Amino acid sequence: MSQNDPASTAFDTLYRISSIAGQTEDSQEALELILEEIVKAFNAATASISLVNHDTQCLEIAASLGLPDYCLDLQLPLGKGVTGWVALHGKPLLVEDVSLDSRYFPVNKSIHSELAAPMEEAGRVIGVVSVDSEERCFFTEEDQNLLTLLAAEASRVVGRIWHVQQLRLKAEELQALVDAGEKLVSKMDTHLIVEEIAKAASRFSKCEMAAIYDLDDVEQVLNLRVAMDRDGSVNLEESLALGDSSVGTAVMGLRQIEVLNLPQTEEHHLVRYTQEAGLVSMLVTPLFFGEEIIGVLNVYTKEPHRFSNAEKNIFQTLAGMGAIAIQNARLYRRVFDTEAVLRQSEKMNTLGLLAAEIAHEIRNPLTVIKLLFDPLEEAFPEGDDRGEDVRVIRDRLNQLEDIVSRVLDFGRASQTAHAEIDFDHLVSDTHRLLRLKLEQGRIEWCYEPHTSGEVLHAHRGQIQQLLLNLSLNALEAMPAGGRIHLSTERLDRSGTPFFQVTFSDTGKGVPEEVQEQIFDSFLSRRTQGTGLGLSITKRILREHRGDVGLLSSQPGETVFCFWLPLESQEDRAFQVMQNGW
């Protein structure tokens, strides 16, 4: 029986245990201090506080006094031993003679009696407090009541410390997510993005490694893109069919999948590495953007670990941010690839136009030369060598005229691809191409059609090119952000209908000294510009029997306006347009 009076001891011990929460913020230190007070209160030979590992469903000793060293790493399944029974049933247990109780798990031959009480939080057993004596029948029912009371207070103290630790951990995790998000949005290379995702994931929770697979939608396989442990990148290669593992199941079901014990499941991915590295538990999180599946994020632990809802939400958030970053990088690359193609098309179109102009200028004096040259063929008598020279020159002039004609045909070739186009759809497609650049440049895009669904007979690619030319010029003029505004209206001039588009931006404006020459070829104030954008825009519209002009420009507002005929009366329309300017 205990030599202490439980009634007289309870208040002092409760007070000291309650005050431990103000002495330390370390849960391990708190458990050791609590155990010291309990040993004093019961004059116990040995004592321990064991906590429930809900992943393994075992008790693990967190603090002890007097127990042999070999017991410290012992994992006791719930229900086994006196403490295991208490943990399983959530009730205190007094064993007066351990040799007569089959539930006792022998750890020390000198122990003859044991008293244990559960630690509970929110109605769930979180641990067990146990005291032992070398005497039989040492503990009483009063001791049992006191230990139950002290265990409850210990639960509250440790719970408060755990709560503070969890709040700090959540704050750290949120900060880590913010940091990861900032790094992800700053990268436009998909390989760097997936590395950053894996690096961030490997730092969360108890994770020892993270891996990212991307989906080959055509071949229906997952290819390992990157694997990262706490020390850095792991050099691994692997391809998985969708039906071969939980990884593929997560992709097909668009849901997280948790594997508690990899060695005991029929997983077919990274088998050798997971075995060698001792990886036990896994969480698979799909990466998807909208309805597009990009791949999966896998995280692994070395200890059996059941991922909490909070942990699953963290990895789901990280996967979501990663998917957005990957998609943005892909769109960014696509925009610039498209822009490069358009710029090449612009150069080829310019080449054709310039070649046609040069050929046209050559044809006029060539015609005059041929007219003046005709009489020379009859100026020399037959047999005169000079007459033969003249005929050779005549052949070369004909050859030159043929070359000029072919060049002119090349310059006119672009005019043959005219078709009916919906201008609203064309504007929408153009905005889609520019969307990422507009977002990065903090540019607002506003389109206000006067009439919806206006159909034009034009070359779709060329009209889109002029819209891109105007838009890219506007973007260059608004480095700090701004607004692009497009509006349309239908006009009638001398009985001929025209489609008018007003294009404005809030940029720095066109300098007054170059406004009159703004549509001239090779006029550019940008180091990377060709000076052909606006010139090509005007040429395109002239080819369509339309035109473009700069209505006004000043800091904060530049307004362009262009017209296209809505009827096939091309000659008349063109004449009206020219007169209008």
C-alpha cells in the first residue's frame, strides 16, 4: 500500500503539474516533469508515460523512470499488457499482484504490483500513465482515483502544449506554402517548377522523399520527372502504365490515395528504391488544372504514417499551385512560340510586299527600254554581228520581264486566301493568344462591339496579324500596366458600308515628331523592334481595300482607327476610303 495520503497529496501535486504548462513549451520536457511529480506522489519504484501511435496502433514510451534501457524502444500493441489494456478500454486498472494477472507484460522481474490510468483528450485515449511497486498490494483504490485525476490533468497540460506546437507548425507550413507559391510563379521552365514542387513537398510533415510523375496522355503512361529527398535530387528513371499501381489509380480517379504500408502491398513503382531507402507510407496527390490531368505528386515516409486531413490538404494545395504554375509555363511557351511564328510570317509577308514593290518599280523602266529597243533589231543588216548581239539582249530582256512577273505574282499570292470570318471570334482568339502577356503586364483588355457577329470577307491570318501588331505595340507602351480598348461600328460612306475598329491604349503615346511617319517601314524606337509592324498593318489593310490611321496620341491615350469594306465593290470602296483620309 502507498505510504502517502492521497487526499493530502492531491492538491499539491495537481498544482505543480498544472504549473508545468507555464514552465516549458517542449512537450517531451513537460512529460518528464509530470512523471517526476507522479513518482513523488506515489513513491513508485518505476513509472512511465506511454503515448498512443495511432498510425501503428501501439503504445510507445515517451517518458520513464527506473525502467531498464531495453524497454525504452518497446512498442506495445493496444490491448496487450496492463498499459495496453488501459489504452484500449480507456479505464484505470489496479493490479495487486502481477504474477496472478495474465494481462501483465513482464519488463522487470522485481515489480509485483502496478497501477495505470488513461490520458484522454476530446474523448480519445492519447496515452497511459503507469506506476509500479516492488511490493504486492502496494496501491489502493484511493491511489487509483488520484492517478486518474493526475492523468487527466497531465492530459490537459500536454494538450495545451501540443496545441501551441500545432499552431506554430501550421504557421510554418502556411509560410512554407507561401514561399513555395512565390518560387513557383517566378519560374517559366516546367522542369524547374516540378523540382520546386518536389523540394517543397519533401520538407512537409514527416516526408523523407517526394516524386513527381507527368502524364503521357497518348501512351497512357506516367513518366517520373523528378525525385527529391531531404538531401537533394535522387537520380531515378521510371515509366508506369496507369493500371499498374496506386499512382495510376489516383490519376484515373482524380483523388488522393494513401498507402500505409508499402512493403505489404503490391505496388509496382520504385520497388527497389523504396525497399533500399526503407520507405513505408505513401500519399499520392493528382496534379490537374481544370479538366486537364498533368501528373501526380507522391510523398513518402520512413515510418508507418497515417496522413491527417490537414496534411492531405497541404499537399493538395501544393499540387494545385504546382499545376497552375506548370500550365502557365506551358501557355507562356506557347504564346512565345506563336509569336515567333507570327514574326516569321510577318517577315515573309514583308519580303513578298517589298519584292513586289521593287518588281513593280523595275517593270516600268523595263517596259520603256523594250519599246526603245524594238527598232534596233531592224537597224542592222543581215549578217552583221551587232544584229546578233541585239537579239541576245532582246532574249535577256524577255527573261528579265518574266522574272519580274513571277515576283509580282509572289507578292499577290497572299491575297488569294480570303474567306468569311467572324470578327468577334477573331478578337477572342487574339485575346487568348495574348492572355498570359496581358496578365503579366497587368493590362486590362476590353472589347465593345457595336454589333455582334459581324462577318468580313478577308484573310483571317492577316487580320489577326494586324490586331497582334497593334496589341504588341500597346504592350510595349505600357510597361507599368494599363488598358487596351477595342470598339467597332458600322459606317456608310456614299452608299458603301464599312466596318470600323477603334483601337486605343493608355500608354506613353507616340512622340509628336514621328506621328506623321509612324506607318513608314523600319521606323522603330525599340531596340528589339523591326519597325515593320505598323507598316505591315497598313499594307494589309490596303490589300483589303481598307486603311488605318493614328487619330490621336498623347501620354495616357493613343487611338488608332482602321476600316474594312463590307461589300465587294472594291474599286469604289477603295476610292471612297482614300478620299476620306
